[in-house]
Amino acid sequence: MTKPKKGMKIESLKGQIQKGKGVDIGTMFVKCAHKESDDVVFKSQRNAFFDIEHTDFTKKILDNSGVRYIIKENNLYIVGDEALEFANMFNKETRRPLSKGVISPSEKEALPIIELLIKSVVGEPAHKGEIVYFSVPGEPLDAEFNVLYHIKMVEGFLKTLGYAPKAINEAHAIVLSELAEEDFTGMGISFGGGMVNVCLSFMSVPIFKFSVAKSGDWIDQQVAMATDETASRVSSIKESSLDLGKEGDLSKIESALSIYYNHLIEYVIENIKERITRTKKLPRLTKPISIFLSGGTALPKGFCNRFKQILDQLKLPIPIGSVRMASQPLRSVAKGALVAANADESRCKLLVK
Ligand SMILES: Nc1ncnc2c1ncn2[C@@H]1O[C@H](COP(=O)(O)OP(=O)(O)OP(=O)(O)O)[C@@H](O)[C@H]1O
Ligand SMILES: [Mg+2]
């Protein structure tokens, strides 16, 4: 990616015809950002599927109502947002083609499903070879899986659609989306479903990036085990009413959620500390850096304060200025990937001239 100019803002690209797209391929959602005149437009699909018994008649009904599906051997899989609707109707869980941020090794239908989902959010390229940046997780510190295989497969899907795909680290994308005012120097952290991703960047160049394979899903599972509830019920309470600033009068599930949120934040900060200490050539930072928090797991009320409190206790070996939530926590990865794509497309245009 071209290094963005000092002080460049997304807004500074206003008025230009901007090609390029940014795609966030997350464990729970696949999202695409593109620009229509001055507005960033997002398309999103739930990264899920649900298999149903089918007849020619069912297929006809699904075709007429525009439901996305694939047929493999004798199975019909409903894909994307509608998978959740069907699962709710049958009182069952959806399945996911991604696990912990990468193509799931245990779901054999994962590949065609993720291909269909990507296609449905990115659509046709504006021109052959339009640049699309897609998000990938950093190498996990605490799990073994193959990020390279995932990257190559997604690249292949996007190339087949006529794009020129490039991978961008998920947390680096947050830096590009949120830290323009600070010359893209600072830290982006994404608290997603399957993982937490961290990137420390200096003038838009990543100093380090990593992920841990614990995040929202892990919280749901731990709390479910501790309270003898189902993970779906825990998740639904967490998403609808959790307030991490609330003190006293907590239900059993709320108390457990609070404990596991603490544990997750401490775990992430300890790992950041470790990485900073281990990084040999840390650039000289002339002022305290900002940290931007993003992702679905960072959404509950009080999350940012909880993070700040734990950071105050554990302390990092570099000066930290502000800790803030990203402006659109569920969209900043796609938006950051779009910033990278727009910058590359503008550079290509200059080279052609
Ligand atoms: N309002 C909310 N409060 C708490 N948690 C939420 C809320 N909304 C979503 N989540 C949780 O956020 C997680 C999904 O976050 P996000 O959409 O950022 O993930 P993703 O990008 O698809 O996954 P990943 O980055 O791990 O691959 C899930 O664990 C979900 O339960
Ligand atoms: Mg994510």
C-alpha cells in the first residue's frame, strides 16, 4: 500500500472518483465498504449457513424470494442473513464457515459458502483489476491455524470475480480508519467474535500485529459453562443489555460476563505489553499514542472505561494518550480497508497519467 500523506484524511479524498473496495471478512459478518460520491456505503451479510431438507418446490420458493443458497450433493444450505431467520424458525443454531477468523477446517462446505457471501457483498468490479483490500487476522499467539491458506483462498475468490485483491491486517485497517489525524501512528484493537486483533502502527507502517483466539465467542462459552446456561442465551443477554459500568445488583450471568470481560481485557493488555517489550527497534514516539477500540465485543456500555481502568493498573511501557472507541465499531475494519484501496487506486491513476 502507498504510504498515505502526512495528515491525510478520508475526507481529503472528497470529490474524486474513487475506485477500490474494502472487505472485512469476520467470523460473524462479511462486510464491504465502497464510495458513492462522498459517502461510504456498506453492505453486510451474516457469515453463517443453515441446511434444510429440500424439494424442487422449496427451491422454487427460495428462488422467487431471492434467498441465497447453495446445493451440494443432496443438501441445500441457506447462506447469509436468511440462515439466521431459518435457524430461529426451526429453533436451531446456524453453522459458520469461518472459525476464529479463518476458513473453518471442520466445515467441509465452508469454501463455496464463503465464496457466495463474498460475492454477494462485493458485487462486480468497477473495472477489471479494481483493487480490493480484504481483512485478515494477525498470526495467533495462542492457537495454531493456517492464516496463509485462508488468505490464498479468499484471494482466489476475489480474482475470479475480476478484482485485484490485497490482504490487510484487521487491526491495521482500524488504524487507517481512525488515526488519520495522528498521521496513522497509534494502536488499533479489534474485539471481534472469534479473536482480538492488535496493531501498533508508526506513520501507517505496522510495528507489530498479532491476534489472540479468545474474544466474544469465548466469553459466551465460558459464561455459559460457569452459569449452566446456553451460549446463545448468554450471547443474547450480552448483546442486548450488558452494562460493564454497572456496580452491584448484578444477575448471575451479568457477574460472570463482567468477570470474563475483565479476564479478556487483562489477557490482551498483558500480551501487548509482552510484544512491546520484545520489539527491539521501537520507533521513537515523540508524543503519547492513542488507542482505538473496535469490534462487536467492545460494544457494551462501559467497555472503554473498563479497558482504561485495567490499562491504568497494568500499564504499558510506552506513553498512552487517549483510549477511544472507533466512530463505527462494527464498520471500521471495512472502512480502513477501503482507505487502503482508495490510496492504491489513486496511485495507479497517477502512474497511468
Ligand atoms: N451490542 C453488543 N454487545 C456485546 N457484544 C456484542 C454486541 N454486538 C455484537 N457483539 C458480539 O461481538 C462479536 C462479533 O463482533 P464482530 O462483528 O466485530 O466480529 P467479526 O469481525 O465478525 O469477527 P472476528 O473479527 O473475530 O473475525 C460476537 O461475539 C457478538 O456476540
Ligand atoms: Mg472482525
